[in-house]
Amino acid sequence: MGRIIVFANQKGGVGKTTSAANLGAYLAEEGKKVMLVDFDPQCNLSSSVGADVQNTGIYELITGQSPFNSCVQETSVKNLKIIPASPDLSGATVELVEVTNREYYLKEALLSIKEDYDYIFIDCPPSLGILTLNGLTAADEVFIPLQTEYFALEGITQLMQSIKMVQRSSNPALKIGGIIFTMYDSRTRLAQDVVKEVVGYFGNLVYKSIIPRNIRLSEAPSHSVPINQYDPGCAGAKSYHELAKEVIQRG
Ligand code: ADP
Ligand code: MG
């Protein structure tokens, strides 16, 4: 039975997309079957693995316009596939407001493939709107990427409130799967203090593999491949590989 994991944090630029792409790539490299689901109209996850966003994707899938098979694309990494987003997806934020059960659309769409993949990763936009609500409703677990900076915990209270609301309504089984530190700079005292504070708050939920700030991670998307195919020897690649092993091991 696959694990559906949603990457959520309503702050932008904290590493949701980078983590979904690279953790997914290393899980695939470890032999796991991974499906990436780009649920952000900005399509960053799709372009970072070279998917064609002009093709049918998640919007056509959730609206029932296209069958599953025509919405999936292969990537350059074996075992790693993607259902891309398209700018049309931003229309869904308006269209879904009108319909009943609007938070269940993604869940319904993913139900039939849950058995076929070990990991299904949903990448959300930087907001707590209807798309993220669909992500939280569809998922078994939330992964929360946190940047190790002063305002890291700002907004987390709101995210926790949204998670609790979803647990009370559309998805009682939703768990917090883990906190992932990103863009860590070991030279700064501040980054170390933030890690301590967050570990104090979340305890074991914090993954031990911390992702450093690493320029190669920000370059890889422009080459349309995850970091394991761009620069597997860099510090960022090694940290995502470690994280993948930790995710498998924690089960
Ligand atoms: P989000 O999806 O939360 O908005 P992204 O994953 O798109 O965040 O990351 C924001 C920006 O930071 C991107 O340009 C990305 O390439 C860059 N980035 C992400 N993680 C790192 C890192 N560990 N080191 C350096 N740059 C990073
Ligand atoms: Mg993103």
C-alpha cells in the first residue's frame, strides 16, 4: 500500500518543490515506485523534472476530462513519474468554490493508483487555499519543509490549525509525517538555534537529515533533472539521499 505524502507550508520558497523532486528521485533510485503530483499552478515541480505542462495533467484528471494514463509522464529517472500541473489549475481554485465536496477531488483522483506506487508526493502551492486543502485531504501524511531562518515558525500555527481542521473533517487519519529542514547554513548561530527550537517543539517528527543551502540544488531545475542526475556528488544531493534512506527506514 503506497504512502500519499503532501508537502505543505503556506510560505513560499521554503523548499517544498525542491524536496518533493529530489527526495522523490532518491526514493526512486532506491528502487521505490514514486509518483510526483504537481498541484501548484506555477508548475515548478513539473518543469524541474522536464515534464511537458502543455499536455494533459492533474487538472484534466481531477475534473474527469482525461483518464489517468494520458495524464502521467515519465521522467529521466527510472521509477519516477509525474502528473504535471498546468496554468489551468489556477482556474480550479475558482471552479471548486462552487461545488460540493470540493476538498475531495484530488483524493478521488488518486484512489485508483494508491496500490501501484510506494510513494505518491503532492506538491502544494504556497497558500492554505482549496488546492492545499485537497492535498491535505488526499494524503496519509504531511511533510513540512522549514527553512532554518528566524521566521521559520511564523505561519506554522496557521498550518497546524489547517491540519487540525482537516483532521476533524475531511481526513481524520491525516498524520504529520515529518519536518524537513532546508537551506541550512551551519556557519550561522541562528540556524543552529532555529533547529534547536523546532526540535524542542516537534521532537522526533524532525528528520535528522538536514538539507544544506547548496547552489547546485537551485541550478538543477533549469536543467530539467533532479539533483541525482545533475550533480550527485554535491552536498545537497548527499543530504537528499540520506533523507530518502531515513524516510524508508522510518516507514
Ligand atoms: P517552495 O516550493 O516551498 O516555494 P522551492 O523548492 O521552489 O520552494 O525553493 C525556493 C527557491 O530556493 C528555488 O529557487 C530553489 O531552487 C531554491 N532552493 C531550494 N532548496 C535549496 C537549498 N537547499 N539550497 C539552495 N537553494 C535552494
Ligand atoms: Mg513550490
